[in-house]
Amino acid sequence: MENSILIIEDDQEIAKIIQDYLEREGYATVWQDAGDKGLISFHEQTFSLVLVDLMLPGKNGFEVCQEIRETSEVPIIVVSAKQSDLDKIHSLGIGADDYVTKPFSPLELVARIRAQIRRHHSYQSKLLQQTQRELSFQEVSIDQSGRTISLNGEYVPLTAKEYELFIFLAKNPGQVFTKEQLYRQIWHQADYEDIRTVTVHIKNIRHKLKDGKKFPKYIETVWGVGYKFIGHQHEYSS
């Protein structure tokens, strides 16, 4: 359903406040009070965005994010009382697009929801307008039409953000990007307090592509600056 928000929150009072504010803005809402129930609703309907708490009965918020990211790029905003940097970094690292700590301003939350939906729609529109083509670098092939990456012909299960980060670097070979630049480009935010999530994503990409940090084939660390793509493109087809 267009402009429908899934709220996975075990605190009924908080969920009701969120629902009231969203429905005033014209959004339809579905509320579930447990992680496993939320996933059932997610697989039964189409949502524009998912709000998820971390401390949930059934499956916790981390597990919910991971399962959603296996099949969908829908925007996910974590809303949690957990305020540690590790929780924020881990949430963003497994696929969340934003992280809001409790207590929060309902108006700010609605603004963040609106911004994430707008960015997602814009990104999807740009994808449809792009020429569908394949990029290949050494053992890695990128199918832009299917948004998939393979290593020596074997599918590599990158998350949506890992894919976006890798293909952005691949399309700008030799250019050095700071963590701040990559965070702004991929996460579309100017608040750099969580830029360590860039490091986490780079580490995950390297692990999945068997790209050694000491002798890299694709992503090279430029010490004290950031990262650059060094893969040699040997095939380009439309």
C-alpha cells in the first residue's frame, strides 16, 4: 500500500502516539507489538517504510532488520531507547537507514520518515532511468538491472547499503573519498557522528568479496584520508 508505514513497537502508548501523528499526515499505519508479528505483516503487505524498536518480544529489532534486508530495500528507521554508539553502528551496518533515540520529538520523527520515503522514491526513479548494463572487475561482476554482484559467477549477498557503497566506488575508480563523503553520499545525511558505519560496511564488503585489506583487489584504504576503488574494469556491456 502506498504511503503505508509498518510500526513494530511493543510499547502501546508510544505506538499510538506515532500512529496519531502519521495518520494526521495522511499515512496509513499497521502496528505490531512483537518482531515476529511485524515480519508476518511485512511479508503480507507492501509498505513505504518500517519503524522498528530494538528490544522486542519474539524476534528483536536487529533480527527484524536483517530479515527485511534479505528481500527488500524499503527504508527502515530504528526507534530505540538504546543510545550507545555500538547499537547505532550495528543497526546501520545491518541495513537500517536511520536511528532515532527515545524520547523523541514526534514531529521530527515524521520529518525523518517523510525524508526517507522521498529519498527512496527518488533513488528508485533514477534506477529506472539508468541504462541497464553489467560492469566487471577481475572476478567480480555487477548486474545493475538486478542490483546483484557475483564473485567468479557465484552470487554475493550484499545488503542494499553495501551494494550502493561498492557500486559508487566502482563507478569512480581511482578517486579517493573520505568517510564523511561516503556517509553523505550513501546515507544522505550530514550528521557525521555515525560515520564509523562506513568502516563497518567496507569491512563487510571486503569479507564477502574475499578482498584482502593488506593486498586489495578492489577497495584500497588511503590511510588518514579514506578509500578508493582500484579494480581494473575489463568488460563493459549493455
